[in-house]
Amino acid sequence: MSESFILDASALLCLLKGEEGAERVLMAMPRAWVSAVNLSEVYTKLADAGGSETRIAQAIGGLHLRMEPFDEVQARRAGMLRPLTRSLGLSLGDRACLALAQHRSAVALTTDRAWAELPDAVGISVEVIR
């Protein structure tokens, strides 16, 4: 079975903006998922930058993302990651991505270098793409 990936908001933004690391995200896309929380983060960042809802939706729609709802199981997993990630300052969005990676036994893709410092006890594979 091929390795699957969970995209952090930073990885999606990297792809949408054509930044360094975008090629790696593009390669992962056929086997990638995104949490609804991280998708909301992408909308937020692009809206803050002046993007209209229509243009943002078109850009995101063109990616044909597989989105995972943030349900009770994901909420519990993300919450329980807090004690293990507090020292790194990880946000709810970060932990939502990690919780989904944990749930799907997938690799979390991010541009956030702090994730490279996750303790082994977290037991989640992370790839920092730049």
C-alpha cells in the first residue's frame, strides 16, 4: 500500500502560492487528505490577504482535495496531543492535522520547522517540506 499524506494548512498555502516546497505537495496530492480545520485556516489566510470567497473557492476547488470532517474522534485526538506539543507552541490547527495523520497512519506534510522537534512519544510521521 502506498504511503498517504495529511496536508497542514501551511503545505496547502505553499502549493497555492507556488512557494518553495510546492512540488513536494503536488507529488503527494493523489494520496493526500486535509482536515476541515486546516482547510478553514487556508480560507482564513487567503481572505486576510484580500482574496474573495469565490476566487479562494475556485483555487481550492481546483485541487480536488479529499477533506476529512473534524468530528468527535478528531477533537479528542487533537486535545490529547496538547500536553505532548505544548512546548512547541502548536495550535489547534496544527494538532488537527497531526490527529488526522495519527488516525490515518499517514505522514503529515508541513512547512512548520517546529514540527521536526515533535517528541517520539507522539508517534506521528512528519515531513517538513522546506
